[in-house]
Amino acid sequence: MYAVFKNGGKQYKVKEGDIILLDKMSLEPKSKLELNEVLAISNEDKFSLGTPFVKGAKIEIEVINEGRAKKVVTFKKRRRKDSKTKRGFRRDFTRVRVLKIVG
């Protein structure tokens, strides 16, 4: 069984027991949360696609921790122009475990 849900403008495909990184939600570790924006759900033989969300479907997750990802460095250099730019970005995330998919 798997489900596709929406969080923070992104879509994630998950199964029970998966550990994923979501955008930072400022929650305490070990806290539980329900996500209701389920776009699609699939059992072994049945597939449900929402318009836009599947009615009655939800995903129960548990927060593991929060953190920051490794730095992504972007470097732009324009040859023969004496022009260059270096920028860094670190994404804040919340690591969660999918406990149960209800649908």
C-alpha cells in the first residue's frame, strides 16, 4: 500500500514505515500528526485518485527530529568578464516516519 500526498508545494510517494524529509514544521520530536491532503492511494488491487484530494484518506506521521541539510553551493562565472557569484543555501527540514495510511 502506498499513498501520494502534498506538503509545502511538493508531492511525496510513501509507504508505511518510510522516513522522509518535509519542510520545517516546528514540532517537537515524538509528536504525532495527521496529513489530510492525500492525492492518491493504492492498495494491492484498488487505486483511488482524488479530485483534488481523496475523501476520508489520511496519513499518520511521527516527527523524528528537525535539522538543516548540507549546504548547496551555486557558483556562476562569466568568462572574460571579471564577474562571479557564489551563494550557499541550507534547507531546514523535519524528518518524519509514516506510521499508518488510512483510506
